[in-house]
Amino acid sequence: MAITAGTEPVFHLEEEHAHAEGGSTMLGFWLYLMSDCLIFAMLFAAYGVLGGNYAAGPAPKDLFDLDLVAVNTTMLLFSSITYGFAMLTMDKGRVAATQGWLAVTGLFGLAFLSIELYEFAHMIHEGATPQRSAFLSSFFTLVGTHGLHVTFGIVWLVTLMVQVARFGLIKANRRRLMCLSMFWHFLDVVWIGVFTFVYLMGMLR
Amino acid sequence: MSAHDHAADHGHAHGGAAHGSLRGYLIGFVLSVILTAIPFWLVMTGAIDDKQATAIVVMAFAVVQIVVHMVFFLHMNTASEGGWSMLALIFTLILVVIVLTGSLWVMYHLNANMMPGLHDMRQMP
């Protein structure tokens, strides 16, 4: 590969092309997750600042049910491990098992969302709406944004299950499943912050 | 080394870093369950009398659990993507720390110093 006089170094271009074939997707997706992490950091900061302003309204102790939050956390934790199993079966190329684990993951995700929506509905029914106080505004924004992420994660999961059903575990689908894996586990990491910072610390206040 | 070899090598290193093993997932899961159950138990039963101390312990458990998730579920290590994902993570963490501590610190002092009438009330007999 010696460069003789007058020869353009075309091999650089070829290498660039070979690299762009999905090779940098994981790093790109990781950078997206980091920017998403910053969104949550802003919302956590807002909650940290405003979380004590009850405007003579209900406080965390009056609203939160830790048993419910514990069940919710368990759902998300189970969905994380089942997604892990989906990735392991994907590595072995077993389509049916992968689909099965993905479905179980989606069901755990749905259970999480249902419990969260039940909690929100219960709070709003008691008059603890987002308009009630700065604490509730920041609470609903933070926890709601996380719930919205989970919702889109489930939409993405169903989309990928259809993709896998139609085209099998082709390279592109594996790459997509790996991106969703990072997204899903990332949401679990954010939830650790939510249940610690919002629910557990809220009960201690 | 041709472009093809390079791509193949890259793909392999990548696959190994990003997937993990059954053992890794199970260790991560068991650790997560323990690290979740203890803080919930501490807050629900009030095992530690001092609320401040409970809060610090609960936060410490959260930090450990986040690291566990990063390592066992997100497969973070210094080698993945040639170190770039770790660099991005460190940069993000620095920003998060600045945002959180900065906001809380500034707004705490704002509340403490600017609350109308608070100082006067305190100085009243």
C-alpha cells in the first residue's frame, strides 16, 4: 500500500465507508442517551429546587404509597433482566425465544406504566393535580417524562418484534435490538434516581 | 490490514463488549434486587432513627446501584468504543453534577436570604 507519486490515497475513503455501515451506531446512540441524561438532570434539578414548595397543599407523605412504588420498581427491574435474556437468545440466533423474551419485557413495561398511571389518576382524583403546587408540577414533569420514555420504549419494542417476525434476526435488526437494549436499561437507571430522589427522600422529608 | 479485516475486527470487539453473559446479567439482577430492597426497607420501617442519616445511606445505595446497572446491564467499560463512550459518560456526569449542585446550592441560598420578612421574624423576640 505504498503511495507512489501521483496516486491519490483512496484507501482512506474505503475504510471510512466500511466503518459507516452501522459500526458507529452504538457510540452515536450512547451520545443520544447522554443528552437524554442531561434532560433528566435538568428535571431532577427543578424537582430538587421546587420539591419543597407545597403551597399549603399535599406533601409527599400524604400522597406517595411506597408499597406501590416498590411493586413498580420490581416490574422495571424484571423487565431489565428479561431484556437481557432476549439479548442472550438473540446472540444464539433463536428467533422464537428472542420474541418470547421481548414480549415478556413489553408486558412488564406495560405493568409498570399501568401502575404509574393508576398512581397519577389516584393523585389527581385526590386533588393533587400538576397545577396544585410547584412540588406537584415538578413531580409530574419528572416522573411523567420518564413514563413517556417507557411508553415510547414499548412502541419501539413492538415495532422491532414486528421487524424480527418479518425479516428474522438479520444484522440490522440485531443492531436495532441492541440500541433498544441500551435505551431500556438506561430508563431503569433513571428510575433508580426517581425512586431514590423523589419517593424515598420524599417520605423522609 | 485491509478495510474488510478492520471492519470484522471491530465488529467482533464490539459484540463482545455489548452483549454480556447470562452470569453477568444474573449477578447484576441479584445485586440490583438487594440494592433496591435495602433502601426501601430502611425508609418503610424507619430502621435508622436519624432521617438525615437514612437519606445519606439511601443515596449511597442509589449510586452503587447505578454503577451496577452501568457495568452489568449497559456493559460500560473503559475499552468499549475505544474509550469514547466512557469519555462521553464522564463529561455528562460532570455536567450533571454542576447542574444539580449548582441549582440546589444557588436556590437554597436564594430562599434563605431573599425570603421576605424571614430575617426580621427571626430577630423578633
